[in-house]
Amino acid sequence: MEYISVESSNIEKIGYDDQKRQLHILFLKKTHYIYYDVPVKTYEEFLASDSKGRFFAQFIKGMYAYQNVTGQVETD
């Protein structure tokens, strides 16, 4: 899976596993979360959004099951 660096005051990188429908978000605080069962369209809209933080707050946070995997998943 490829991680894409993004311009954001909170988010460093975003990755997406299309087979598992998992959205990976690496925050600038060095925390890493996986959001489950996220449609590819949501991922694409997330990447295209002008404000990653605003999109995250409106369309991802609280909408999908997630897990904190900080230190458990390689991001390089």
C-alpha cells in the first residue's frame, strides 16, 4: 500500500487498501489509525479535498469503525 503525503495541519500521510477497504491515516502527532469499510470514493474525495482536517471531521471521524495501530504498522 502506498502512503501519500498531504498538506494539512494535523495529517501527515494517507493510505488506502482497496482490497480491504481500509483507510490509513498517519497524523502529525505520529499516531496511526485504520478506518474500516471506507468506500474508495470517500478516499478519493478525501485526497481531493481542500482541507483534509475539515473533510476528516465531517465525513470520516465517527462514521467508521477504527483502530489505533500506532507503532504496529509500517508506513514506509
